[in-house]
Amino acid sequence: MSRLALWLALSAVGAGVLLWASGDGFTWLNPALWAGLWLGSGAAWLLDAHHWRRLREWLGQNTRTELPASLENGPAAAASNRIRRLLQRRDRDVEAAKAQLAEFLAAIQVSPNGVVLLSADARIEWCNTTAAHHFGLQLERDVAQLVGNLIRNPDFQEYLLHGDYAREAIIEPRSATRLAVQLHRYAHGRMLMLSRDVTAIEQAAQMRRDFVANVSHEIRTPLTVLHGFIETLQNLTLSAQEQQRYLALMAQQSQRMQDLVTDLLALSKLESLPNAPFDPAFSLRESLLKIEQQIQQIRRPDAILTINSAPNTQNAMLLGVESEIVSALTNLLTNAVRYSPPDAPIELRIETQAHGGLSLSVIDQGPGIEAHHLPRLTERFYRVDAGRSREAGGTGLGLAIVKTVMLRHGGQLQIDSAVGQGSCFTLVLPANRVVVPQ
Ligand code: ADP
């Protein structure tokens, strides 16, 4: 019912009741008529005010309930229904916006990069799980905290306070982790902080620098020696015997460079080849014959090499690249000869593994290696005793080649060694690379 209809109805009822009670009949001068009209208007006004108060109360509720039935039909009905429709539309819009925001945040959550939203005064408003992991943040605990109080790294503090945000900063929030961090300003001074884990990239760059420095060093040393001999030969009048001695030393140095280049090429070829899913089979026995021939060339005549192969391994076939496995085994045998005393025996032991694989162990009774060197032996150019290795014709790349060959074949290189007790280097080939007759 509209407000006007209510007012008219109640006024008419009031006037009618008082006119009837007075018994004087209708005249415009009858005070009962006016008192009735006045009472009716007052009642209409009270009812109206009551409805509006109820509407205000309903609007003030924290949790929205259905519009009460009395408001749907009362004097404030039109306004109430209009307000209800507006609120319903707004609720729908809010829900849609929330869903959109949730989707947007879910997309940022899966980003491999860290994302932190900061207020204009650098307080944390939101961060994704990658950023939480990068900086050790917990969103529930750290929200509204100053980011500078939580990330205490000095490089980050410097960047936050005085940095050039057009560039990223490299920080080390904890040891062995390097992050590239960049701040971007947006709407009203707020900031978006992005972080990227660059540990692997930085390590690769460092390895590349070290590798170039190592190769240059390895090549420069024999080159310097060669240069010195050439100058000596040019400037001095030497006897034929002396000349021969110098030429022999020069040949030794150029051989060293050649070995180095050969090993470098072998390594780069191995590293650039993708893992073959299936390789042709080759006979282990025939490969061992080739290895023996190669070892003959480098071993001292007095080095004692025995091959002990488990009976069923005699006719084993390997699935892989024969030249690579032969080269890995030759490198191990060459090292055993190089680093053991002349009369110390060397054994090549071939055994099957419980899981069907095959192990090829080179066991020597040389000086052994201190435990702290073992994890680094397969690094390129890592040597326990650089002088001894060079003197013995080593390039520092042998075990790096062995490890790469094993990785390419899904196998591994195991090293056991103890000072004074010799060393055992084992190539372990997985079952899917071995066919052993039963
Ligand atoms: P290198 O060409 O110098 O022998 P490797 O990569 O083959 O390079 O070996 C790395 C280092 O490991 C060697 O310099 C040597 O110090 C140590 N090493 C390798 N094999 C043996 C071994 N059988 N006995 C003792 N030390 C060894």
C-alpha cells in the first residue's frame, strides 16, 4: 500500500469513527471531523515511521537475510523492493569479482616466479607460494608487515631503500641460493615485487668461466714450455745430443696439449649427444680385448693387470655405445696404472648385480684418495695432486668423461678409496643395458 493511500485510509477511518461517536452528523465545522482526520494522519505517520525504521534495521544487518514480509507490502514497500534488487545485483557483482580475483590469484600462484604485492609504504599485502618459499614468508603471519623488516638481507635493504628499480638486484637470502629481485611501482605508489631463482644460472655461468680459465691454464703451461724450448733452440748453438733432448721434451709437451684437446673434444661430444633410447648390443669380451690392447700401450711393462670375470659374465652383451664404455673403462685402468707403484697389481673385476645389472670394477693398490676429495673427483680438471697428474700425462678430464658416459647409459660411477689402501672405481650398468646368459 502506498503512503498516500495509507494516509487517506487512516484519516477517513479516524474522521468516520469520531463523527459517528459525536452523533452530530457531517459538517465541515464539526470539530470531531477534524480531530478524526488529525488522529488518522498521526496513526498513518507512526506506521510509516515504524516501517522505515525496520527497513533501516534490515539494511544495517551484517549478514543479509531475506526482506521481511511486512516490509514487502508496507508503506516503504516500493523503496524496500528497489533496495533489495539493487543489493542483490551488487551481491552478484561482488561474487563475480571475487571469483575473478580468485582465478587471477590462482594463476599467479602457479607462476614459477615469486610475486609479492606491497602497499605504498612497503607492507606485504599478498604473496604467492614461490615468493613465500624464496623469502621464508608466511602470508597469514606476515601480512601488513614491512617487507624490509622480514627480508633482512643487506643487498635487498639497499635495493629497497636506494635502488634503481629499473634494474633487478641479485641477493643471497640464504647460502647457496641466489635470487634476482625487482620492484615495479604501480597505482598510487604500490609496488609489485618479482623474484626469480637464478642459482642454477649463476652456477652455470661460474662453471663456464672456471672452465675457460682452466682450459686456458692447461694449454698455456705446455705452450710456455714449448715456447721456451723454441727460443733456446733458436738462440743457442747446441750439440746434436742436446737438441735431441730438447726436441724430446717439446714432443712431450705437444703430446700433452694433444691429449687435452682429444679429451676436451670427447667430453663436448658426449655432453652434446642426447640420451639414446636404445643402442645396439656389443660383446663385453671383445671390448675387453680392445681395452687390453690400449692398456698395453700406456702401461708399464711391470704393471700386473688381472681380469676376473664372474663365469656368467663371459658372454655378456651390453646395450650401449661401445666406444664410450671402452673409453670409460680405459680411463679407469689408465688412472690405476698412473697412480699406483710400478709393482702394485691392478684387477678388473666383472660381476653381475643383484638387480640384473653389471659392475666393472678397477681395483688398485695405489696410494688411495682422502675422503674429502672423493665427491669432487669427477669435476672437470679436479686433481688430488696436480703436479703428479700432469707429470703422469693426466689431463684432469678422465673421470669427468667416465661420469658422463655412465650418465648417458643410465649407470653410475662408484668410487671407494682410503689412503694407504688403494682405490676401487666401479662402473655400474643398469639391468636394461645388460644381457647376461643364464
Ligand atoms: P687425471 O687426468 O688427472 O688423471 P682424472 O679425472 O682421471 O684426471 O682423475 C682426477 C684425479 O683423481 C687425478 O688427478 C688423481 O688425483 C685422482 N685419481 C684418479 N684415479 C686415481 C687412482 N686410481 N688412484 C689415486 N688417485 C686417483
